[in-house]
Amino acid sequence: MARVLFIDGCVREESSRTLELAAAYLDAWRRFRPQDGIETVRLNELRLRPYDAQTMRALAALGQNWDAPQYAFARQFRDADHLIIAAPFWNGTFPAALHTYLEHICVAGLTFVYEENAYKGFCRAHECVFLTTRGGFYETGKPQLSEIAAPFLRSLLTMQGVDRLHVVAAEGLDVEGQDAQAILARAKEKARALAETLTAQSLPNID
């Protein structure tokens, strides 16, 4: 059984189109690899606090006590075999809750180190799937410069040792004259196809 980690950064919860897209991917994954355990981190429920001076002092006092509760999310992220992140396009990237979560899982010495002018990541997963929805069109042309969620994630994940980021986006959902349901349906099909492709690859079977 592989460890699959689903990070739910969908602000609107049950009415979220991004969560609907993520459900298509997760359902396909379960169909092709029913033996895997899928852990879910619901960021709306966690209400994680961004780091501040008090947090930094507390972490410094812990030293390299990586088993401390403060590092639970970082350990969970590091030890996952497959990573899935779902979050909507939000002011160029994604909601603040996901930014805060990423701050909590980027721990020097635990998920990565910096040595010899390069990062070395310790995450077990080699691939991450990012599922997102966008009101406008950002995949081509000048608007592409305004979409920095995927480049941001790709950079951060590479630092942690996650080599590949797959992006499935339903975009143009709020553009007048566009068929939002049809756009979302096509994105779901892409998500299902990606799940089928990735589940066919070699993943560890953990007792």
C-alpha cells in the first residue's frame, strides 16, 4: 500500500469546483489502486498560523528534534509516496491557507538541506499533481505571466526533492459565453487519464 497525501486547499469546500475536479482524480486513483491509503489534509479546518517571531523562537529551541508535534505536517509530507494538491487560482497563486501550509512543511534538515550551492530534498514522492480552477485563461499569451501558482509550486517541490509537477487546470470558467460545465468536464477527463497513467507506474507497496 502506497501512502497518498491529498492537500485540500479548496476555500468553498463542498461547492468548490476545484474540489470537484480533485474528486475525479481521487476516484480514478482509488479505482486503479484500491490498496492505497489516501490521507487528506483539509486546510480550511486546520487554520494554521503563519510563522512569526514567537514561532521561530519556539522552533529554534526544539533544535533538530524532528519527532516534535510542530513538525508533524512536514514528516507526513516527506513520507508520502504520491502528492496531490488542490487549490483554486487566487490572486496569481492560490489561497493563503496553502501558502501557510507550505511554510510549515519546508523544514531545513527535515524535508531538505542546502549544500554545495544546491538543494537536496528528502521527500519520498517524485511526483505531485496540482489540480486547479481558474476564472480566466492563463495558459498561453501575456496572461500566462500572471499565473505563478504552478511555477511557485514547481520551484518549492524541487527543493524538497519532488522532481515532477503535473498540472490539470479548468480555466475560463467565469468568462462570459464559455460553457463552464463543459470546461470542467474536459478537465475531469484529463484528471482521470492522468491518474490512470500515474497509477500504472511503479509505486512502493508498503505493508
